[in-house]
Amino acid sequence: MNFFASQDKARKHTFQLIMLFSLAVIILIIMVNVLVMVALGFIDNGQLSNGQSFWQQMDWRTFATISGAVGLVVLIGSLYKIMALSGGGKVVAEGLGGQLITPNTTDLDQRKLLNVVEEMAIASGTPAPPVYLLAQENGINAFAAGFSPKDAVIGVTQGTIEHLSRDQLQGVIAHEFSHIFNGDMRLNIRLIGVLNGILILGIIGYHLLYSTSHSRRGRGDGKGAAGILVVAIGLIVIGFAGTFFGSLIKAAVSRQREYLADASAVQFTRNPNGIAGALKRIGGLKFGSVLKEPGAAEISHAFFAQGISGFMQGLSATHPPLAKRILHIDPNWDGKFATSDQPDTEQSAQGADKKGSMPKEKLATIMSSVVTGASMIDVANSISQIGNPKQVTVDYARALIAQLPTAVKDAAREPYGARAVIYALLVDKELDVRHKQLAHLHQYSESNVEAVTRKLLPELDNLAVAFRLPLIDITIPALKQLSPAQYQHFRDNMDALIDMDFKLILQEWTLRKILLIHLDAHFFIPPRSQMGTVDSEQLKPEIALLLSVLTYAGQQEHVAREQAFSNGVTVLEIGELTLVNEDSVKLTDLDVALQKLEKLKPLAKPKLLHACAACIMRDQKIEPLEVELLRAFSGVLACPMPPLLLSA
């Protein structure tokens, strides 16, 4: 199943979740009504003995009142939790006791983990998500959390980085990237929210029991107090029933998606022994994959492996049994779990960066493929690999990272240096403009940032175009460590540098757009958009503007422009569109158009991206600016595109 089909299936799973949740709420409403009717004397046992049925004695007005109250309580409980999680994945990670691993960490195990995440992120065409370490957890486990790739985080236990080899760790991280791209994270957070509404009844019962048992005796009707006590105990029991229903819903929604994520991880890494080895190590480890954190039960369905243990786990387990998962990956498995840690055999232990390196001969072979430039086949392959990249792109990403100048790479991985890298990329090559921009940074940038920018300029002036997008991706995790005030200051400086040449060129727009897609979602927490529900036919003007921008970016002659635009329209199959006049194209209008296009249905997005590819490939060559535009467009659509093999 490809990325777009998975997104569409996730949308359907949301409907399934709503149906299961509604069914659970109806059952709980009936249970609460029966409890209240019996406990508070609405049902007379004597009349039941005389043949009058339970339902004949039912006070339907009271039934309606109780049903409305229960429904309202469940709704408020769910909405409260969803609002509490509106901060995205970092809220989930911090709630489990996770601590952010800084990109410039010197811990070798943490460095190895970040290298793996960085390689796989760049291979996927997306910035590396922040990584949180659950330092107190000895079991092997991990999770991805967030609403979209823009605000996703990855959490990993201490046991994972201590007990897994690099290949096994890569398999686990690839599994989590699959959850990020397949729409599972959004579904998982919704599960946490809606199930909190079901569990809230038990919490109310507990507080009612507590208040009743501590109230002064002698007040009120003793029979009424006893009835309230029965209601309180009954609500606690119903709360346990809600927990059971919640576990069943989790199991129904998440089990098959674990098989899909395992298969995607194998396809991503082309190494079934990696993820299979991690699962075998879980089976052979004393701690297994269980977490000690009490809050783990709430997010158990999002873990790499079963994160909690307890009564009836076989029925309500959120993950398939280890043995079944291993056999799906390795049909020849002998049934024996790994009882000892597997060392990293590919790389020496001389340093974490070197652990992720490759021999010079292999690097040369991979980088030599860049000189031929991108072709239509490359673009089509990149679109087909959205959310499902291949091992060759991981190798290419590793090669790009290794070939980056060390000073630039080190700067990009820490907050001060990351700001300087972006400023240096925006500094104009025209000397008069450059002097004004550097003078602005000297006056308004943070202490030392302007000096670092000047130091990096010679390296970045000579940087090959193939490194530009990966370098931007590397800076984003470090920029996410800024305070909100620092980020706003950085944003203002970035806009000032762009404005100083009195023109907003597309290359500057794409750099800014790629950054803001991920950083604004992190700092400003905008309203969460629902998964796309709009057809292409409803957004013809916006699509026409998108294709027009691509046409003017790559085609110079009038006839060529008309043909390029027509090529894109033909792929879409939505009728005629008109090329927007070049003088009428405004990048502010493009921003608005992209906001609307984000609402496209999942299965409409690949057609739009293929139309973009057809548009820029009319002349059978792709310029770096066209690639950056395509990357920015795909990023807005939440469709991370793997890198193209661009000419240097």
C-alpha cells in the first residue's frame, strides 16, 4: 500500500473509530441508566415479580436526562483531552517523562540514534523530527506522536539505544517513520482523546464514592445516601468496563497497522534482519518492551511493541504477538529469541558520526550518480516513494551528510549555528546588498550569530545545489530548540534579509516556506486541519496558479510555457485550466492557494504532484529551483518527497 492509499485508509479508520466509540458510549449510557434506575428505586422488584417488565417501569424522561448527561460528560472528557494534546507530539513525549535529545549531544548512543533519524528523514524528504529519550525505561520500545509530519516527534527508551545494534535501531526508526507517513499518528492521538471520555465515568464514580464516604452521617435520607453509594460503586465498575471497551477499540484499530508498519520498515531499509532482530531482542530481554511509566497505558497503541502488561492482554492487546510479527518478516525463523545484545559490526566505535559513515569508494559511487541530473523517471520515482522511500535514498542521504563541510554540518546542528546557516543562505551575492544584510545582522541578530554567518559564507557560497535542501532539513531540529521569542526574532531577521533586495525571488520564497511549514507548526500551534475532503474540481483556480508558478520558473519561451502548462493540465483530467498571466502571479496568492490545496483528498494529491512534474519536465530537464518548488508544494500538502539526484 502506498502513502496516499494509506492516508485514505487512515481517513476511513477515523470513521471506524467514530462508529466504535459511538457504540461504546451507547452501551455505557444503557449501563448507567440501569444502574441509576435500580439504585435509586425507580425499579420496583415487587412489580417485577408481578409480571411488570423492567422496561415498563422505566421512567423514560429520567432515562433521556441521564443519557444526555452521560453523553455530555463523555464529550467534555474527550474534548478536554484533545485540547490538552493540541500541542502535538512533544506533549505526548513529555507526558511520558521524555527528555529532548539535543542535535549536538556528545553521548555516543544518543548520537548514533540521531544519525539514524537524520539519515532516514533526509531520505524521506522531511526534516528530522525531534527525538525524546525515556531515560528511565529499560525495556525496548519507541513511538511516533503528532498530528502530521510537521509536528511529529519520535520517542525512544533507554533500553532501545542500549540493547539494539545500529541495523536493529534503523529498523525500529523506519517502523516509526511509517506511522508518521501513514496517518497513524493523528489516529492515535484521536484515540487517546475519545477514549478519555469513556474513562471519565469511572473517575466520576471514584470522586462520588470518596465524597459520600467522607460526608457527615445523619444528614439526608439514609436510603438515598446508600443509593448514591451504590451509584458511585457502579460507576467505578462501569469505568472498568469503559477501560475494557477502550482496549478493544485500540486493538481493533491498531493491530493491522503494526503489520503494515513492519512491512514498510523492511521496504525502507531493505534489511528484514534489522526490525526482525529488534523484535527477537525484545523477546529475549528480561524487561521486554514493557514501560514502567503509569501514563504508558494511555498511549499503549502507539508504541513499537506491547508497552503494558496485565489482565486479558491476549484479547485487548494493541499489538500482534511477537512471534507472529517476526514470522511475517522472517518466515524461516527458528523460534528462538535473542538473549544477548548484538554489537555493531558495520562500523567501528571510534565516534558516533563515523558509525554512520560509509567507505569512500561507496560514497564516490553514490555521488557519481548525481552528475547526470534529474530526469522525468527520477521525479516519478520520488513521487511514488513519498512516505515509502527506498534504501538507495537512505544511502544517498548518508552520502550527502558525509560530504557536507564539517564546519557547516556542526553549525547546522546547534541553535546559534542553525540561524547563521539560514542567514548565510539568504545573503545576496551582490556585494552592495550583502553589505546591507550583514550590517542588519550586526545590529539586530543575537550575539555572535552575525560572526558565525560571516565565517560560514565562503563555504556556503560554494555549496553545490544538491546540498541545499538537506542542509535546510538539518537546521530545523536545532531551530526548534529556540524559545518562542527567539524564533520570532529569527523570523523577523529572515524576512528583513529577504526584503533588502527589494524583490521576493522564488528561491527565497521556497526556503522560507519550507522552514515555516515545520517551525510555525512547532511554535505557534495553528488550528489542526482535518484530513483532506476536497476534490480537485473544487480548487481549479488554485491548481492553475500552482502550475503557472512552476511554468514560469522553468520555461522561458511563450510557446514552451503554454505547452508545459498544458502537460500538467492533461495529467489532472479535470477539464480546462487557464495559464495565469505572469504579471498577475503573486506569491502571497500562492500562499493562500496552498492553504486551500492542503484540504485535498489523499488520493487527489498524487495526481496533482504528477501534474507538477509533467509541467516542469516539458523541456526534459529539471532546474534546482523547480526541485525546491516541488519540495515546498509537497511539504504543504503533507506529502514529504524523497530527494532527487540533482546535478551539482
